[in-house]
Amino acid sequence: MNVKHLKVGCQTFTWEMLGDRFAGGPDDLLKAIADGGYAGIEITDTMIGRYAGKPVEFAAALKASGLTLVSFAFGSKSGFTLREKIGEDLDSAKCWIDFAAAFPGALVSMGSATIVSDGPREEKFAIAAEVYNRAGEIGRKADVQVAVHPSSHHNTLLFDRSDYDSIFGLVDPSLVGWVPDTGHILRGHKDMADTLITYRDRIRYVHLKDVDANGNWAMLGKGVCDTAKVIEIAGAAPNFNGWLVLEEESETAAADPADAVKINRQTMRGYGA
């Protein structure tokens, strides 16, 4: 993919991670992200606020801000690994897929499978794969692509390379894509590039995030992430849609989210994006 076709979006978790320290709403996020120089936004079920169930109103707010909805991300307290919660999780998936369907090209990103109960890991992989696949089928019928976003957060089921191999061995690539997150991969994988190349056909868009050598979150370009290599691999991936979504979780961002995401956007210009 030619660099000029890359598009840069911003994930709202930079504000979500602040919890009660962020007292604003979705319109504040739109303003900060637009002011930061981004073309798109990935927003979550936690941060959509008053626009939940109101895609027409949200579309108008996006248009006024000059932003595109890249993806809608949601998770579940079930970690997508509780059999008795599969129905509820699929109801949530349908709700947000229907919401995203109002935005041409927008995806739905499902959070990482997470261990929230006792029991064998193999069973949890099977349950998570069932949820992802069935959500992907709901998405196919609505013409909305669904993708999984593994993480390295506490109790994630999708941490190291063997975990990725396990889930991708169970998930139907025609129904469910992948949102590789560079920061999370680096915290669990010795060779991020090999992981990206191995599963490049599943890449839909990319979360760009940086970590230092100890796995602590760092501002983009200040850690060990080889951003140029990520762009090169993603750019050659057959189903990559061109969006690089920056997600910042460092202490710098916690102190001033709007300024941090603006700095990251400037950093990306150094890569021609």
C-alpha cells in the first residue's frame, strides 16, 4: 500500500483509562481528536455516551468534526469465555453491529478473550472462538466486518504467540478479522514482525502503540516498536483497509490525553502518514 493511502485514527481508551478523572463526554473526545489532526476515531461502548443507539446523531457529530468512524469497540465482563453468557454477548454484538452498519466501512472490534473463571484454558478458547465466529456471522449478514483485538492486560487469554496460534486456529478467517495491537503484541511476543506476517491475511486495521524494553507503555516512537516495519507489513496485507489507529496508554497520556494524542499524530507524520 502506498503511504499516501494510509489514514490515521485515534482510539478513545486514552481517556477511558482515566476512569472518574475524565468527566467529559463523547463530544469532548471528538473535539480533542479532531484538534489533534486525526481523520478517524475508534470509540468504545463505554465512551459512546449519549450517542448509544443514536447512530444518526453520532454521524452528524462526526461530520461536524470532520471525522470518520473507523471502528466501534466493545468488551464484556464475561471475557467472552463464559458459556452461560454467550447469548448476552451475542446480543451486545448485534447491538453494536447494527450501530456500526450506519457508518460505511466501519468495523466492530471485539475485546480480548479474558479469564474470569476457573476451568481449563482449552474450554475458554473454544467458547471465545464460538462467540467471535457467531458475531462474525451476524456481522456478515449486516455487511459489517468483525475483528478480534487481543490484549496483554490482566488475565487475558490471548497474550503470547501460542495463544494467538490457538485462537486463530479456531476462528473462521472469512468471518472474523484481526486488529493487531503493536503494544500488546510486544509485551507477549519475542517477534512481533513474524506474528504480523504469519497472520497478515487476517489484518483489517492496526492499533499502533509503543512500549519500552520492560513492557511499560511509552509514547509512540519512544519505545521499541518498529513502526516503519509495522506499516510495511500492514501495507502489504491483502485485507488491510489503510487505517492506523493510535492508542496511547502511557503516563504522559494520563497526565494530558489531548496533548499526548496530538504529539503522536505529529510523530506519525514522520512516517509519511
